[in-house]
Amino acid sequence: QQPVQSPQAVILREGEDAVINCSSSKALYSVHWYRQKHGEAPVFLMILLKGGEQKGHDKISASFNEKKQQSSLYLTASQLSYSGTYFCGTGLTTSGTYKYIFGTGTRLKVLA
Amino acid sequence: EAQVTQNPRYLITVTGKKLTVTCSQNMNHEYMSWYRQDPGLGLRQIYYSMNVEVTDKGDVPEGYKVSRKEKRNFPLILESPSPNQTSLYFCASSLTVNSYEQYFGPGTRLTVT
């Protein structure tokens, strides 16, 4: 039920690009992306509400393919500050439930 | 400043001693959640609340209780803590479950011996 993210972990050099994928077995009505530094609270990056939507700010962007039940997060020209664990998440609003579920997570390390 | 506060930040307790972790938000959010985070298991929802007096189970509710008597507060209660509840806990709030971002508290690191 938990969205599966790939890769599980990635190591980059500063300036390199990365793509993190989030794939769900259930219909996605929205996708949220968060970044978490070790021992800290998750920090919101962006939300995609419609299939086909693409968003971005600074050098981080995301896309949402509603039909494929997938979302991807794109990090370009990575910086040291991008290091952390990235989670996708979504609300499950079927059958009278309003649970929120996070993906499996992707650990990203950017090296100087 | 918009924020979610949690207390305490760190807690070491013994098996069976009831404890409460408080959570408060100042954004008039309707949706509030508790999550636990364990190595290799990511963030898992314990309980959530859609509004005052409306609470429901998340994916890992066993051993926990919650209440929502006021919109701003959503305490997490462990009536009889056990070592397997040793974890990092986060409270979060948002306007709705799907269309808006969640704001997280700073976390409570709980150790049950």
C-alpha cells in the first residue's frame, strides 16, 4: 500500500542531477514531496494536484502522471544542501478514510 | 509565526508508565496527525483527526490513544508504553489531507526501557 520510491539511495557530486521516482499501487489524487535532514522534521517541497502537472522552484521540480500512478522529483545541479531523505506522500481518501501515507523514502547524499 | 509545537522533545521512561506527548498548532488547521519514524520503516501514521472530536486510526494505532477536544491541540497518549514504542514521533497539521502541505512539529524522541 505504501508508495515505492526508487532509487533507495543515491550519491551525487555537487552539480550532478538526480531523479527520484514514486510509484503507487493505488490511485493518486495528489502527490506531496518532502525532504528530511537526519533527526529533523520533514520539510515540504511541493505539491502536485492534477495529473500532468509539473512544478518547480529553484533547481527542484516534479511531475505527476496520474494515469501511471507515478510522480518524479528532479534535482538539477545538486548542491550540498540537497542531502537528506526524500519522501513522497499522498492522502488516501477512499471508503471514508482520510489516512496519509508516505513513500518508502530515498536517501540522497551530495558530495563536494 | 505559523508553527506546530510538541512537548517534550526528549523523553526516557519505563515500561508501563503512562505518558502524554502534547501537540499544538496555531494555524487553525482542521487535519492533524501523529507519525512515528523508525529506521528502515519510514514515516507511518498512527492516528489522525479531521476536526474537533473526529479522530481515526492510521496504519499503526495499537498501543496509542488520541483526543481532539480543541482544534489547536492533539495529544498522543501512551497508556502503558512498551519498548517497541521507542521511536521518533512527529505531530503534523494541514488544512486538508490532500490539497495542502503538512506542517510538522520538531519531533519527540521517546525511549522506553
